[in-house]
Amino acid sequence: MRHRILIDATQDWIRQVEQLERGALRGERVEAELVSVQPRFSRHIAQFTSKAARDGWRAERSRHALAPVAERLARAGIPFRTVQRLGKPAGNLSALERYAIPAGVAGLAALLAAVD
């Protein structure tokens, strides 16, 4: 059975991969399609960059996002293919969620580590 796994800024893919791993251990025939949705740029931004530069940036982001999932599936012996699409990414985060929250969590972690 083929499973489509959307890869985004969240770690929601972990549950889906665990389900595939359990199925593979039970001897089920499973495979995955890993989908990375990359953002389109507004024409106001796109006018200052080349198409090749935008495509390269999206490809790099996709590789980075898909790498941990692909590595885990490969270790489990689960066949997969990767797909990159343009559109509104799943789990689209606000600017606050993208920058402030991770920075705040990292700062809190550093403070907690310093206390020990």
C-alpha cells in the first residue's frame, strides 16, 4: 500500500513513518511518497530574482526537509519516492511561529542547560 506523507515545518511525519515501519515489520507491502510543498513567490519578490535561483532555493529546501524522512525509510527498507510541488505549504507557519517561538525555545533550553 502506498502512503502519501506531506513533509512540512512540523514533525507530523514521524507518526506516519512509524505506522509504515510497523506495517513493514508485520510483512505488509508498504511504500511511501514523500511530498514537499514549496512556496510560490509573489511577483514583487520574484522580480528581483531569477527563476533558476528560485528553483534552486526550493530544491535545496526540499532536500533538507526530505532528508531525515528518506534516511529513516531507507534504514527500514521501505521503498519511497520524493516529489516537490509548488503551492501553499502544509502547516504554513506565521512569522511569529517561524522565528520567535523557535528562538524562544532555544533560549529557554540554553537557560535550563546553564542552570545545571
